[in-house]
Amino acid sequence: MVGSIKVTRSESYLNGAIQNHNGMEEKLDEFRRFLGKADGDLLKIVGVGAGAWGSVFAALLQDSYGQFRDKVQIRIWRRPGRAVDRATAEHLFEVINSREDILRRLIRRCAYLKYVEARLGDRTLYADEILKDGFCLNMIDTPLCPLKVVTNLQEAVWDADIVINGLPSTETREVFEEISKYWKERITMPIIISLAKGIEAEINPVPRIITPTQMINRATRVPMENILYLGGPNIASEIYNKEYANARICGAGKWRIQLAKFLRQPHFIVWDNSDLVTHEVMGGLKNVYAIGAGMVAALTNESATSKSVYFAHCTSEMIFITHLLAEEPEKLAGPLLADTYVTLLKGRNAWYGQMIAKGELSLDMGDSISGKGTIQGVSAVGAFYELLSQSSLNVLHPEANKPVAPVELCPILKTLYKILITREQGRCAILQALQDENLNDPRDRIEIAQSHAFYRPSLLGGSLD
């Protein structure tokens, strides 16, 4: 009951713990000097898109630097008008009442009553409204710090120094084309950090992959040296709850080393790497196979044996594909497998595969799922299949001794495409693909990739028009 809550302490809490800001102001000052910021000139950081990872990333920055209001402004943009359904509002109310620190915070902000009314069905909450109180619609069980939310895109980005792309890859192009209209008069271009994991396939004039950073470059004409990718083997809610994690920020040396220092925290270690596009593509590739892993787990009642068989085959396909994409694929093995592992354990793509296999979700519902956000592996299945089906990329089939498209040596990718995209096959086809007695030993596929000149630089290279 509302009347039974008694506030007896006044400590300042963020996500249930007193925050230690030792050294953070010095890091902020160092980064401001690096950017040439004068005293009294705010460093303006804005997140575009408020999914789980985008919201957590903004909240991490807010927790670290938000108290220095005379030096930095941190905001997040999301579209207005997304209503919170009654069931989610009821669950949100339970989360609030299970956390004393959150309860106290809402009472102090005079915001608690609206959640009571929403639970009773007397009021409709909106996603941008609850985000201001620290609740991400795609991650209700993990309260964040309160965020400064802007619903007008032009207001959010027009003079931002750093823009964080937290949009799904399928929405990145459209939103940044809109943003480009507001940057026509800018003298200096912002720094953009993309968190998106997904790809598109472009077939003409030559088959190639288009990544979110390249979409942003095409849409805005911001130079590629100003666009970076940050990714790693992590789950957003766990990072915010201070589970130890690491990530890489990839891009031009002009910005990435200082950004890595600025973003690094004791529980969130950020390394830097020059290989932007390849790391970005690998982030999209693991989502493809995570969907299949979820399907196998559900269809075999979490059989460890079946899941390990699937893992052997899917990792061999990923290694095969990396040999097509990267000149030195061995350098990607660790990051790719780590990112794949965490996604299989607790990622939304594996969850989606499970729900599809169990019949609790239908393909007709699309790839944007309430409470989870966009399932980026679905579009990635289509993109990788389309790309690797091109005859111009043919490789020699080891048994037939004739040239075939690379996808012919990737039976899991082919099966996922027929289940999720063309819907020629049902969900059980993933097991049939694994149980095919004619299926090659996964080791053979790796040997094929390693023993041939597979690398196709055109797939990731070439200038953007």
C-alpha cells in the first residue's frame, strides 16, 4: 500500500549502490581537453535508440559522468508514443516494489502514483515516460538510473559532440538519413559510436556486406574516421548490474584510443582495435547461429549432446565464413567465439529460436518482439544467405570437385534461411540438417577453408559511393 511506505534515509543511490566517482572527473577533463572543449562549453553526448544495450550504455555514462553537469550533458532519444501494455505495467509495478531503493527514488520524485494507476488500468504509461524514471521497455527487470529523454530527433542530435547509435541495424539507415538533414550546416562532424550488430547484403556492382557504420557514413557523409563500432561478449542487464565485462571499440586511431579510456570502468574494460568492419560483421554473424541454437535446445529438451553437436557444426560454418571475409581470420577466433557463447547462453536471438521452436512465437509476428526489441539475427540470416549464394564467390566443392556457391557448404545457414525467410521448411528441419548422415565432419569444413585461397577482399572492401 502507498501509505505504508516510510522513507527513513536520504542516501543517494544509483541502481541500489552508492557510486564511487573517484577519478571520473579527471577522466572527463582529460577527454574534454582532447576534444578541445573550452571551460563552460558542455560536452554533449546523445544516445539514439533506447533498446536494452542503448539504454544501458547511456545509463553507464550517466552514472559515471552525469554528476558533472557543468561539463557534460548526457541524453537519450527514443520515439514517442509507444504505449506500455497492461501486463508489462503490472510487472513493472512488481519490480518497483521489490526494490527499496527504486521505491524510495520514485516517491521522492512524486512518480510512484502513476505506476499504481497503470497497474490498476487507470492510466497508460509510455516508453519514453518510464525511461525518464530509469525503466527500459525491453529490459523491465533491470532498473537503470533516471535518464534525460528527448523525443524530438532534431533537438537531440543537431549539436551533439558524440552520438551513440543504439538502433537495430534494420533501422539505422532510415534514422540517420533523417539526422543528416540536421547536420547540413555543421562545421565540424560529431563522433559516432555504433552499438548495432547486423548487416545488409549488397549484390551490385559486386557482392558485398554493408554494416551499420557504413550505413551511417552513406546516410550522413560523416567521414569513416569519425565512426566507430563498440561490441563484445556481454549481456546489457548484467553489465549494468556490475558483472565484469569487456568490449572493443574499433575504428580509426584518431579517436578510438582516447574513447577507450573515456568509456573504461572497473567492471567494464574497453580495449581498442583498428579493424572496424570485420569485428562489426562478426557481431552480426553470431546472431544467425544463435537462433538455430535456441531452436535445437527447445526441440531436444535442452539435450547437452544435441547442443554440442549443433555447436560443432555452427562454429565450423562461422570459421568457414570468416575465411571468406578476413585476411587474418585467426585473429577473430577468440572474440567471435566469446560473443557467440554469451549469446547462446542468454541472448535474445537464442531466446527467439527457443520460442519459435516451442510454438510460443510465430514467424508472422515479425522480428520485433514486445519486451525484447528487434531480433537482429533474422535479417542477418537473409543477408548472409543472399550474399553467399552468389556464383561470383564460388569455391571448389571437395567431393563433387566442382565450383559451388559458398552457402552450399553451410547447411545450417541454408536451413535457417528456409525456416525463417522463405518458410519452405518447418522448425524441425534444423534437427534434420544436423542428423543428415551425409553431413561432413565439421573439421572438414575448417580444413577446406584453411587449405584454399578463400579470402574475398571485395566482400568487406571497396570505397563507399
